[in-house]
Amino acid sequence: METAVLFSGGKDSSFVNIFLKKILPCNIINYTVTFGVNSNWKYAEETAKALEFPFKLFLADLEILERSVDRIEKDGFANDGITFLHKAVIETFVQEINVDIVADGTRRDDRSPKLDLADMRRIEDMYDVSYVAPLMGISYRILKPICFSLFTIKEGPTDLIKKSDYESEIKGLMEKRGLNPNDFFPKHSQSRVIGYRDRDAF
Amino acid sequence: METAVLFSGGKDSSFVNIFLKKILPCNIINYTVTFGVNSNWKYAEETAKALEFPFKLFLADLEILERSVDRIEKDGFANDGITFLHKAVIETFVQEINVDIVADGTRRDDRSPKLDLADMRRIEDMYDVSYVAPLMGISYRILKPICFSLFTIKEGPTDLIKKSDYESEIKGLMEKRGLNPNDFFPKHSQSRVIGYRDRDAF
């Protein structure tokens, strides 16, 4: 099955590649989303290269990032705006790229982005695609040690770890608008995969 | 890892056995829950035998079934009472049976029983166990054809398909109380696994 993994270079979307191969006969291409605000997608490309994963760039319409930042500005916090963005990205993506499966690294314990069931089913039925978030039912107690055995992972505060996730472009657009991203995003730690530690650990 | 699968003899909990083996080094025992209201657990035992799965019976306290039926009677519908029951069963189970993982066949598209994230994390932290619902992130579009290729499945209206799920004992207890289960459960179709169709299909 032709499968697109929405790929940030983090441990979850990296692990999804390995997990999916184990359970389904799938031909995976990793797509990193950019809205053209910065070039952070290059970090995901580096990770994909280090892990020997097929990689492509998906350029999404800046308009949806603008709407996501509108929402975050109005809410005063980021969660719902990030989920809005992810849903809009998936919807744009499946209209442009013809795949059987679109997958992401959403975990059970994530707050955002997280699609709700109604959106998943609407997207699947409307665009004749399967949405798969294979880590959704697995406890963090199990995922964490597997990821740290499989990959070499660089961890640190968000602003020091260069990753290709929504957050960096949202923050970039906020700065262009004269907003301070730190008013909307709590400080948290971030991680990025830089290679295999033991590729047979899972 | 010592793993308990909560097993009804249906296609989801059957598939969980095969799915888990593929992704984790786990030693699985299937446990079918009964409150002693009827002997429907025997159907799950038959299915387990046909699929060559290790099987044990778990006798849970009738008190929690009583409380679940109280809830259903009060609500006028079954969903929340079934979820209450499942949560109480898991909590009792992990207190009595020492395992690393407790797993069930909850699917993304199920309405009930479905634990919420706060309950999963509370149970995991309190009892030092991982709760895993491996089918949670997989679309029904993918699960359905896999299950039907793997297993021979008997389908029909609920009352004709003999399964060892909560529903049959809830209904049994309702009848003892002089209630009509059909006032609380909508008519729906049910399925039961009776053997392998192609055990290498996944």
C-alpha cells in the first residue's frame, strides 16, 4: 500500500516508519510539511537521510498557517490552533498526493495535534484514504524505551533543538506579526533523531 | 513481557494476539472475564482453543456487574455503564494478576467500552502496568479486511451469536432483575471467530 508518513524528524514519526513496516505491506514515503516560513524542513531531511528513509517535501498553503496563528492569537494558547493546522494539512495533503494510507506519529499521550474521530472518518470517507496513527494505542511506558534503544536522540529545550515540526513555523510567523511566541507556547523539551543506535532493537 | 489479553472470542481481541506478537516480545495469556451470571465464557474458550491461544478464566466480583447494571438502568442506555464496567474489571484484574501489559481489542471506531486517557494513566501509574490497545490507531478500513482474511468469522444478530463479552452477562443480570435488555441495547450485529481462515494473512 502506498503510504505517506507525515515526518518531523522526531522520534515518533521516525518510529512510525519502522512500526508500519512491521505490521503492513507498505511502501513508505516521508513527507515533511513546510509553509515556506523557514527552512527547518532541512533537519527532517537530514534525519531521513541518516535513517535511510525516502523523503519528500510537501509545500502547504501559507494561508492555513495564517489561520492557525489567528486562532492561537485569539485563544492565547497553542493546542487547538495546532490541531486545526494538522487537520487542514492532512486534508490538503490527501487532495494533492494520491496514497492508500496517510500516517502520523500521534501518540496516545499527546495533547496536540490530535484529530478527533469524526474528522478522521470524514477525511477517510471523503478522500478514500486510510488515516493511521499506529502509536495511538501504545503506552508511553512501552514506546519510550523502544525509541531510545532504536535511535540516537538529541534532547534539549525547544529553541535549541532544530526540528521540522509545526511549532517552528508557527513561531516564525508569530515573530513576523510582532508577537512573542513565548507568550503562547510553554517552555518544553524537544527531541530529534540523529541516527540509529541499534536498528534491530525493534 | 508477561501480557494479558482481555479476550471475548471476537475478531478484535483475537487479532490483538497476532498483532502484539508481531510488535513486542510478549508472552500472552488470554483471560476471559466472567461474573458467574452465565457460562458464555465457554465460547471464548472454544475460540481460544481453535486459534491455539493460551486461555484462562478470570472470575470478577459480581458486585461490579451489579453497579454497571445500576448505571445502565439509571441512564436508560448501555454505553457508559459498559465503559464503567471495563474500567472496574481492568482495575480488579491488575490487582490480582501480575503482568507487565494488559491489552484489549478496543478499536479507534468503538463507542464503548473505551477508557479515557486519565484512567489509563492512573491505572498504569497506580499498578505499575502498561495498558495497550494496539488497534486504537488503525483505521477500520485496514482492520476489517485483515481480520476477515485471517479468521473464519460467524456473524449475525447479537442474540444468535454466542460470545463471551460483557453484554451477555449484563443482559442476564437485567433479566434477573425483571428488566428487558432490549430497552437498553439497540439491536446490532455481532461476530465470533471460529477458526483460522489463513493464519499467515497478517
